[in-house]
Amino acid sequence: MIVSHEWLKQFVPHTRSADEVGEALSRHCVTLDGIESLGAHLRDFVVAQVVEAGRHPNSDRLWVTKVDDGSGTLLDVVCGAPNVVTGNKYPFARTGTVMPGGLKIEKRKIRGETSNGMLCSARELGLGEEHDGILTLDTTAAPGTPLLEVLQVADARLDLDVLPNRPDLLSHRGVAREVAAILGGTLRELPLELSEPLSELPALQGDTGVRGGQASVTLHEPAECSRYVAVVIRGVTVGPSPEWLKARLESVGLRSISNVVDVTNYVLHGFGQPVHAFDLARLAGRSIHVRRTREGESLVTLDGVARALPAGTTVICDEERPVALAGVMGGLDSEVTDATMELLLEVAHFDARFVRRVRKAMGLNTDASYRFERGVDAGDTLRVARAAAALIVQVAGGEVVEVLDAGAPPAARPAVMLRPARLARLLGAPIPDAVIAQHLRALGCEVTAAGEAWQVLAPSWRHDLLLEVDLIEEVARLVGFDALPDELRAFRPGTAPDHPVHLASRRVRDLLVGQGLAEARPMPFTATGGTDTPRVINPLAEDEPYLRATVLDTLARRAEYNLSRMQGNLRLFEIGNVFTPRAGRLPLEETRVGALLMGARRPPHFSEPEPPAYDRWDARDLAERMAAAAFPGAAVQTQPRSVGDDPGLLWTVRVDGRAVGSVQQISLDKPVWASEAFGVEVTLGVMPSDDLAPPGRNAHAPAERESGATRAVTYAPLPTTPAAEIDLALLVPDGVSAETVEQALRRAGGELLEQVALFDEFRGAGVPAGHRSLAWRLTWRHPERTLRDKEIDGRRARLLDLLEQELGIRPRAL
Amino acid sequence: MILSDYLAQAEALARDCRALLDGLDPDTRLDVAKGQLNALKDDRLNALQGALRALPPEDRRAAGTAFNTLKTTIQDALDAFAARLAAASGTEHVDLTMPARRSWRGAVHPVTLVIDEICEIFRELGFTVALGPEAETEWYNFGALNFPADHPAMELHDTLYLGQDTLLRTHTSPVQVRTMQRNAPPIRVLAPGQVYRRDFFDATHAPAFMQLEGLAIDEGVSFVDLKATLAEFARRFYGATRRVRFGPSYFPFVEPGAQMDVEVDLGDGKGLRWVEILGCGMVHPNVIEAAGLDSERYTGWAFGMGPARIAMSRYGINDIRVLYDSDVRFLEQFAR
């Protein structure tokens, strides 16, 4: 909402600066987005009078003039305007003045004649497009008077961020009311510049309609239009607006159109009440019907667009056809033109939800619909209508000949009780009773004492004051939030523990950062999807309408982004949510961590100029560590893929036997120089989304907390005896897995076998085709004594026998 | 002294020092060698330094240069002696200026850095972390939070819908309702999380972004508690001398509704200025009732803020998209 400082003064005369008003509003009422000073660029210009004007000796287009700028000395000024007239006054830039475009006026010679300044056109001053000549000032001001005192352009624009709860601030009178309540001062119901008295002609009234001598109004849909005031004005002269009216509209960024139209805009921005002026002569039957459309009706609106009206939409019609979109925009055919002499001024109250529906259906957002949707003061319709009519008579002449008032004013609102004790408890500080009452009255509330409480009747323009807390807020903001104390007071600790997924995320994040990975937070939508991915039904960008099913998919796209920027050493991870659709419920939502590795395992060093690239075994280790960090104390396993699994899958990550993730080789759209990419994805937890309890109910339950006891490690006493080690190189036929061999070794190794570690794989010389050589180091230890060589040899022999029998595996001859 | 004498004396001293060190037995310990060298050079070096001032001004530059060269020459000769000594004794001479064998440095995303810092401050003030789903029902996202149906207030949130009554949450505030339904008061939680808006992805907007919510509910919790806790947070986050102020604002789920501004220097040369940091207010009684609590007995306050905006101003990021692009050259700037 753009508010003009000068316009505000029409409703609450005061002498404070725009900055003071802005500060007061922002502290007590509404966010101030900024203050723009209007006309500040014209501060140095003055009124000057041309005393003498003659042709330039060396040009047919130029004039040489003598100008009185009030300094006491007549100045020689060369001027190129065709309309320079001796005796007239014009805006004048003295030497040294900086023009709005940045040009500095200096004393110079123009075709041999000295010029000490410049007479200016409207366009040169940034006051419009007029450039046919210099701007003639119709003023009695003496030469030397600052131009800003003559032109009504000095003003300040306050840009207020009015939120939907305060439609009463969508007008100058509404904002002025707040200024008066905050800074003191008396609110004027009518602006100072309205000099015409309001018509005292009695209004003809009727609940569903009213017929007068000049026109008639019928309300067929009272739910959507509860009140319709029509004022008939005869004998108007449509023409340009006076300067003061133009200045008002320009001060809020509106263009002047004609005196009648300008008044409707003045009333909308001044009082917050949309007003529409019909050319009465062009309303068939001189009547207004607020009725539903019939099949096939249409309307050309003021913007020139022909709109088909869906049947059943409530619109404003004359005897024959629709003439305006109620609460949104008027029709072109009944628009006021230069020839209009008879007006029907519509000042009506339309239902907020109804206007919102029509506005959305028509895709037409106007200043009027914006206000009706948020709520216009229904208690002031008739008086605003009379004020609007008086303004029209003031600027366009004519006479009010009839006032029709159909419908009923709104019913009185129920009273709200305000308990000062409740206010003190909620705010944390008591406010004296008298202060409470004073602030509420300043806002227009009727306040009466009722025992321990105040009984408060909110004014008709405050639809938002329905509950006790609404009144507490009013008092708090007028007292000022900053005036309340801010000492830290004692509190009780909460009952909700940290969410387990949050804790797991933190542990995994710490691990991955420690491992040299960088956290990414990419956009979680994907371009491709299907029945197994939820789709946003109203995406703004059609290229990525799906929610993702995996984090690795997102990371893979980010890897490609980096590769296209020549970055091939990538260690990225993300912790985020993924979605699976469920019929009739919210999607299943899981929080997952994904990690992607590709490129050099370490930065290059002089000792290792080309470090090896990450491979699957790095990914497997990372997966096991991620799972261990996410599920402390649980048994973590990475299980190789089975036949028939997706070939990209390498291992399934299991925690206590439950599958929680995978290790994958990631296929990327990548350049030849890039290494293989490997990914790990682990589910940290499900994010339950079912309703916890029906609306208005709770489902309180004792909190489940992770306990350190469940993660405890049992201490193993350190060995006191030496270990015995042997290395075993075995020729393993293809098709036999290392795991199978290792299990056999453990089985046959006996209970003193402490460790089995695979340390070499070899194919080539000395190894028969169809085989590989795998070498294990086995460690035995007796808890009480040193094992003898003979005992180890016996174990070795037994192992080799068993491997030969069960798996056909022989030792590799060295 | 004249310049030519000065230069000759400097040259002689350099020659003598080299001769001394060259002539030493290779078994001589380094400290012994140094002692002999000092005995030879100290007095003569001091004399040369003193003589500088006695020279005519036009000669001082040349003499000074010679003096410095002399000192370097002596040090180099000593270093060379030490290196010969090390080589002779079999110990390796290591060039310790060579770089470390580095491992990759991991990095926390800047938005996470901000969230972690905020959570840490509030943890000291008694807050734990709560989470909730990103796909929500209309009731948890709007209805329970006192958004009037079919009202312009809904337009403050351009919503991405998944179905008739299901949507991507437009704020983290549904976590307030879920927490109050699940946990009995007293409640003190923070809820960081991803939220969604129907916005184009440009330099200043993103359709998905992080938000951070806070909620405190108990008997007797007041606006003073809100002010005190949030002002304390601001002082710990921005610095103890920062000024903080509270002004009116509107969110359907709080009343009184407020915003907190902090006086900060955005580093753009314009000095200190008020910047809105967060929205806050007393939890609306309708919200407390919707979550199944008695609003006469329990009161509370809540706030919400945008860690991405804070990260942008803190780290001087002017295009929000770099936070999402995941360019490693960006992410690794935040390496630990």
C-alpha cells in the first residue's frame, strides 16, 4: 500500500515529518518497506519571470531573454522554446543547478550570446512528457520562490506492507486513524480538501430494492451484495481534474484520467471504498439489477476485454444485460465519457469470498477486488457515497438529485470481553486498566467496564477483532513491544527429546565431513518420474515436477553439473527426504543420506603425483561406516548383489539383518577423462506423516529416548600370550567366492583362531587358468600359553584337507 | 673511513669467515664451529655496522648493501658447513618447506553451518530438535494453524499441491502442531526443515528452501519470555552489542504477531541498519486448541526464520542458486 504523506494530513492534520510518521507506523502498526521522497530533485529550481524576450541574432529558433529570478539582477538567458512570452513565469534552473537527468547547468555561450541558466519544460523537470515548450506557471508567487512551493509535487510516499488481517489500512483514512492513535491527533472523517458540503438529500431506502424518480436498484442476491447505494448526479461536466486532485493521484502512482474517474480513485485510495461511476444515460431502463448471469451472457470490461460470463455468476446488470463485474471492474459500454452528463455512482458492499471467487475465475485483479476480498468497512457505505458525490460536484459540477440505498447496514458485532489479568499473563507484564481502555478507544472501539473485565465493541472497519487475544494484540502494539521488559525468566525443560533422525543425521554428517566429503543441498525435484514417484499437481516449472525417490539420483545430476565444469574429483553427500506414493495417504517419507565418490582418493603430493581413484572398495568401507554411525551398536553388513539384481547395485547395506541401503556403481553422463563414480545411500529413518490425533485432540505419550546403555561395548581383556600367524595362499577356482573360503577357514580353524584377513589377490604366472590366488593371514592365540609350532602345523594341515575336500581348493605352490 | 676502505674490510671479513669454516676439522660440532666463527666476526661486524654512520651520506647506500651481502654470505657459509656435517654423519638433510601429504578436507554446507549455530545457541536455552514430514495435509499446514479457509491470508503462501488435501508444507509450522499433539507441555523445541513454495527458481527465490521454527509452550509463558529469549539469541548470534527491536507483524498462527529486527552491518558500506531477522509471536489460542491443549491453561510463543537468507548475508552470497548448484568449488570454500 502506497500512502502519501500529504494525503494523510488531509485526514489527520499534523506537522510531523514523513520519517517520523513512518517510524511510528513501523513500530506500532505495520511494516514500512520504505519512504520515497517526491519532488526532492526539484529543490533547487525557482520561479522566474521573463521580463524581456527578443530574437537571437544568429538563429531563427532561439530567443534571448532577460529573466528575473528574484536575485535582484536581471539575467541573460537563451531559450529555444516557441512559447516564451514576456511577463509569464516559468520554472528556472540557475547556474549550478543539477537537472533530473544529471546535467549541471552552467553559464555558457549559445551561438555567441551568453546564457545564465535555463527555463525548463515539464519533461525536463521529470513532470510528464510535455515538451512542446517551457512550462508556464499559473502563479502569483514572486520570482525567486522555490518551485516546490508552487507545484504540488513535494510529498513523500510511504510504502506499507499491509498484510491480509488489516484491510482497514488499505486507505489513507485508515492509516491516518492509526497515526492519530499512535502519535495523538484527531482523525477527520472527511478530508480537508473536500470543500463541498455533503448532500442532505434523504436516501430512499429498501431492503431488497428501491425505485426512485431517476433510477432504480434491485438486489437479487443479498448474500453476495448486501448493500448498494446509488447516487444520481445530473449536470456534470467531464473534463480534466484540478491540480490538487491530480497531485493526490500522482502521489500514489496513479495517472489522472478525468475529474469523475479521478474522484472514484480518490475515494478508493482515500476511504478504502471502491466506487464505480456509470453513465446513467447508457444504463437500459435507468436501472441496476444485482443478479446472476443467464446462459450466454458476456461483458466487455473497461480494459477492453470481452469476457464470457459463466452462468450463475452474480454481476451488475441494467434492465437488459451485464454492465459491470461486481466488485472487480466496470463495463466499457456504460463507462463515463467526455459526453456524460448524468452519473449513477455505485457505492456497494460485496461479499469478500464472492469477489475472490469472481476475481479468480476471471483472472482479473484490481484495486477494487483487492479491497473487497480483504474486507471493506460495511458500516460507512452511505456516508462514503455522499462524500464521493460531494467531491464530484466539487470538481465536475452538477447536482445530487437522488440517493438510493438498497439493502441493510451490517448487524452489530458481538461484544468481546477483555480480562486485564489475562492480558498481563499473556504479555508477561501488567498494563494499567486506563491505558488499555484509552488505546482501544483510540482505535474506534466502544469500551465499557464489566466487572473485572472490559466489554469491547469493535468498530465496523475492524473485522479482525473477534477474540480476546485480538484485543490484547492491539493494546500490546500500541503500548509498543519494545516497551515491554525483556529479562530472561526461569523455564522448565521440555519433554520432547531430540528427534532420532536428527541425531543420526548429525553423526553421519560428522563422519562424512571427517572423511573429506562436502555437503550438498540440491533442489530435491526430478524431471523424470512415474507411478512410483509423487508428482506435484501444480508445478511452476514443468521440467522438474516430481519428488525424488532416491538421493543418489539427485547427487548424480549434481556430479554431472560439476563434470561439465571440469571438476572430476567429487566427494558429495546429502541428507534429505525421499518419497514413495501410497494410495489414500500421504507419501511414505524417509530421510536418507546419499554419498558419491569419484576421482582421486587424495590430493596429489610430490610423493604420489597421481593418486589412485576411488573404487568400489572405498565405497563399501564408507557404507559400512555410515551405517555404523547411523545405527550405533547395531551389526552392520554389506551383502553382495545376487544374480538378477540391478547391475548397478554392488552391495546391500544391512543393519541387524534389515536392509537399510545400498552401494552402487553410478552411471553418469560423463566425459572420457572422468573416473568411475560410486554411491552409497542409507535410510536414516522414516518420517511418520499420519495424523497423530483428530483435530482438537492430542495423543500425548512418554518420550522414547535413545539410551547410551544400548550402545555399550563389552571390554575384552588384553592378551597376555603371543599369537601365532601363518600365511596361506590358495588357488581358488572362479565361481568360488572369497567369503565361502573364509567361512570354511573360520569353521576349520578351531576356537583359538583369532583373526582371518585376506591380504592378496593374484592372477597370472603360476596360477592355473580359471583360478585366482587368494592369500589369507590367520592368527591363533591360546589365552594361557604359547602355542607350539607343531600345534600350528597340525591346524594348517587340517585346514588344507578340508578346503581340498569341500571346495577343491589347493595351496599355491611357491 | 672512505667507501673503498669499507668495502675492502667487508670483503676481507667474508673471506676470513669462509676460510675459518673451510679449514675446520669435519668432526667439529656445530656449536663449537659457531663459537669460533662468532669470536672471529662479532667485533669486526659491529665495527662495520658502526662505521656506516660515519660515511658520507652519498656512500651509505653502497656500503649498506655491502654490509647486508656480508651477513648473508656468512650465514650461507655456516649453512653449508652444517649441511656438510649432516651429510658426513649420515643423517638426511630434509627440506621441511615441502608440503604436507594432505587428505581431502570435508565441508559442511553453509546453510547447515547457520542452522547448527542457531541450534547450538537455543540448545543452551533449553531447546531440543523436532522434525516432521515435508509432505503434509492441508489441516496440519493451514487449518490447524488458524488460516481462514478461502481467505487472502492463504495467498501469502503459494502452495505446491500433491493432491486434493495434500501438499508440500509451505513452512515448518506444522511441526508445532505435531509436537503439541505428541508431547505434553512443557515444550521447547526447534524445527529446522525443508519447506516448499510455488516460486520460480531465480537469484532471490527457490521453490524449496530451509526454514527454522521454534516453539515454547507451558503454563505462564509470556511475550516477555519471547522477547528475552529471542533477544538473547540475537546477541549470541550477531554479537553482544547488537541492538534488537520488535515490531508488529502478522502470521495467522500467532497473536500478538511480531517481527524481530537486528541492527547489522551487511558489509555493503552502508553501515549499521535494521534488518528483519525473524517472525514471531504468541501462539494463537486456536492453534493450541487445535493441537488438543487447553489455551486458557497453556500459552506459548513461536518464531520462524530463514537460515539460507542469513547464510547469504553472512557469507556474501548474492545469488541463492549457488546454494543448490552443489559446485564443489563453492562447497569446498566452507571446508573445515
